[in-house]
Amino acid sequence: MKPDDREKRSVLEFLSDTFLHTMAKEKTSKRRGHHEEAHEHRRLAQHPHALPIMFTALLVITIALYVGFFPKEFSTAVADIKAGAAEAATAIPVPQLDKAAYDKKLWLIANNGLPLASSTLPTGAMYGALASTTKKTLWPVHTVYPNAGALLPFNRIVAYYGNFYSTGMGVLGQYPPDQMIAKLKATVASGQAADPSTPVIPAIDYIAVTAQASAGADGKYRARMPASQIQKAIDLANQVNGIVVLDVQVGLSTLQTELPLLAPYLKLPNVHLAIDPEFSMKDGVPPGHEIGTFSSSDVNYAANFLAKLVDDNNLPPKILVIHRFTEDMVTGYKNITPMPEVQLVMDMDGWGSGAKKKGTYTYFIEDEPVQFTGFKLFYKNDLKPPSTAMMTPAQLLNLTPEPLFIQYQ
């Protein structure tokens, strides 16, 4: 055999020779005496990793020889593997938003004059033309379409609000976890019965940064909740296949300071954000002495912060809830910018009788549209005289527009 022919022997032949050589050694081993065989067993027992290491070394040598003798064939094989992987990746369909269904649902929840049961709903150019002739032209709001996977407007969210350390800040801290979860499930069922056409998602709305009466060590009048408490909120939401909303009351701090600290949680696909202007004290007055405020720049900062997390981590759109019950709590609402990665909810946060709450909703939510709306109900404060009852889910569906985020405190 010529030297170059010897060099071109296939790897299969090489392995075949190696295998035959190994078999020959095995036959020789069987002819050994009992004493030698026992000695071999003792040696292997003392070095249990020797055999795997030998086979690993043999595999590495085989690959090295293959690459050395057949570099062109090896490169072709690697290219084929990469091409196959790329083809498999491109074969996975990218989720797409059903824009027609999105527009149709927006029209339904707008309560702008068309019957909810209508089967002839407008789309496209007809959608805009009909909207311009209705009595209420503010809703639905025409903004950018969300990325695929958006929760709104295809679902309604029913959230229980509060802090686990406080019985006075909401229902989350007022009851033991098992009892609270049972109440949440019942409330979700009530909301679902009121509107069977819109799936209801339960939520744990946890105040992760709370305004404080005392200045604290840094003078910011806010307290950050420990990781164990935030994780507790996430675990409770997982029990009901729900989502988490982390509520932030900045006190004398800022969103720019507080939100990055919550980024590890907001990177999770089922964790969303709420910001509360009531406790954003721009003039240095401690929270609780007057009602605070957020500007459109503050809201846009929070939205852009979430949008970057969505883009960087390939997440479905986030929800950003903004509390509001006065004109000055949110300034420059026309400059708030919805985006595909973030869905904005203006949440009516006032308490009192049904008539008072509906008036607040009309003046500060309906008449100043941003994108979606929310409505907070108070188990205690909504029953203070002269009020005699909380508003029901059915009554909320008569609002213009229908709120898609219902919060219980």
C-alpha cells in the first residue's frame, strides 16, 4: 500500500482495526489465570474512572484524525449542521397580532353606541369613518398596535391590592393567604359571569415600594419591600395562574431610582408595573400631607424602562398601570406615548359612592384618553356614608369605556 493510500484510510477502517485489536486483547485476557484476572478486577476497582477516560481519549483522537485527514469533508459536515439549524429556526412561526380581532374588541369595550352583541362591527377605513360619526368620539383610542402576546384588550384583569405587612393598605394584608386566594377566586368568577366573552385573569397587585410617614435613613419617605415578600406575591399569583403587578409609591425618591431595583422581577413574563402619583412628592412635602403628581415625562420614563426589558428579554408586552383620581395627579396626558411593548392603563383610584366614582372616572379617565382604563373598588371606603354599596361588575361594564383592569383594595 502506498503511503498516501495509507493516510487516506477511512475512519471506519481505523475504528475497525482498533475494535479487532481490542477483541484480540480480550481473548488473551480470558486465557489468563484466575490470579491475574482477580488482580485486574482489583486494579479497575481502585481506578473506576480509568475506563471512561480511555474511551473519551479514544474519541478525541478519532475526531482529531478525521479533521486532520479530511478537513474539507469536516467543514462540509459542520456547514450542513449549521444550515439545518438555521432552517429549523426559520421554520418556527413568529406570533402575529390579529389586528382585526384587536380592533373589534376595542370597539366593543368602548361602549360608544354600538350594541355589544352586534355582529357587524367595523374594521379598517370603515372603522375610522363610523367612529367619527358617533356621539362619543374619544373611544376607542387609536394608538400603536401591541406586539403579539398582549393581554389587553382580549382579557380583563381582576387584581387584589395591598401589602402583606399591613392590614389597612388593602385586601392582600387583611386576610391569611389561603382565605385571600379563595376570595380572589370568587371575585374573578363574579367578573367572568358578568362578561363571559372576556376571559378574566387574576392578579396580585403588591405594593413593593410603599410611601412612609417617617423619612427613613435616606430621607426619602419610602420603604422597599424585601425580596421574600415580592417572591411571596409571585408565588400566590402562580397558585391561581395569574399575574403580578408591582406597585410603586416613590415618596421623595424617583422612578429613575426605584424601578431599576425591581428589574429582576419585571424581567419575568408575568410581572407588570403600577406607579402611584398620589405619593410622588415633587416639592419635598412628606407623603400624606398633599396629593402628589407624575408628569407625562415620568410616565414615559416608566414605559420606556419596561419596553427595554421587553426587547432585551424577548418578553410579551408589559402592562403599566397609572393611578389617578385628580386632574393634577397626571399632567400632560396628551404627551404620554403608548408603544408596542407596553400597554398603558389609566386607573380610577378614588373612593366613595358609585355616583362620585363614576364622576371621577368620566372627568379624569374617559375625558382624557390614553389607551386602556382601570377602576378601583374599596371594600371599606366605598361603603362609608352616604354610600350603601360597592359597584358591581355588571355596573362597571356600563362605563364608557369598559375598564379592563379592576382593582380591589
